[in-house]
Amino acid sequence: MSAPKPVGPYTPIVRAGDWLIVSGQVGVEGGKLPDGVAAQTAQAVRNVAAQLATEGAALTDVAKTLCFLTDMGDFATFNEPGYVKIIWTLRADPISPTESIVRTDTRVATTDRDARAKFRLYWAFLSPGIVLIRKIALAMVKREAERFASQTLPTPSRI
């Protein structure tokens, strides 16, 4: 499968070190948009796979995607069985005026038993990476908090 040409003036895939960023893949094949969100979604995924292949990567290497729907009424069809969603959050909860607890949370939702079974092996490889990403993010938050705490803040004046 050859990678589709971009429909606009942008680079469809960019390498940044070990990262690949794939841009703007839509469900178009041969200049035509298939009927229905299911066919368009499947084609968009094939287009992403083709772009990844140009750099020697595959869908199994994907860590994050961002999808847009033009009609939320299509969400149920778009979200058909066979997909896994991972949500990772990082938040700081103040416990005093000068202290906070930083919390991270990872949630995984699978749409069906088959998707869950396929995801287990993938997660075995992914979870150590998530731990590393969390450690890096927490270290960044700590550095920024220490930098902020070391600054001399202006004294508020009365108006």
C-alpha cells in the first residue's frame, strides 16, 4: 500500500528523533471519500498505517491518536468494537498554600473481550514506558515548582 498524498500544503509525516508525527489523515482513497463513517474510519486508519510504513513503523508503534468527528451522532459507529482507549492524566492538588500533591492516573477502556485480549500483550510492553513518562513529567513539574518557589514574588499592593 502506498502512502496517500496530502490533500493540503502540509507534510504528512515528520520524524523528530525517535518520534513520528503523522498529520491530517482522512478517510479518502484515490481521491474519493467512501460512504459512511465506518468506511471512512477504516480508510483513515489504513492511511495512517501507510504513512507509518514509509518510515519503517506500524500501527502497533502508535502511542497516541487524536480523532475528530464532524457529527457526534456518528460516535457510536466510529467507536465500534475492537478499539482500546487509554487516558492518562496529571494533576496537582493543593494541600496547603505552599504544597501540592501531584497525582497521575491511567485508565484503559476496551470496547470488547477481543480488544482486551489483544491489548494485554501490548500493555505488557507499554506500561514500563508509561512509568518512565510519568517520572519525566513529575520531574518537570518538580523543577518548575522549585523554580517558581525560588522566585521573589511582588508584594500585593492595596488599591
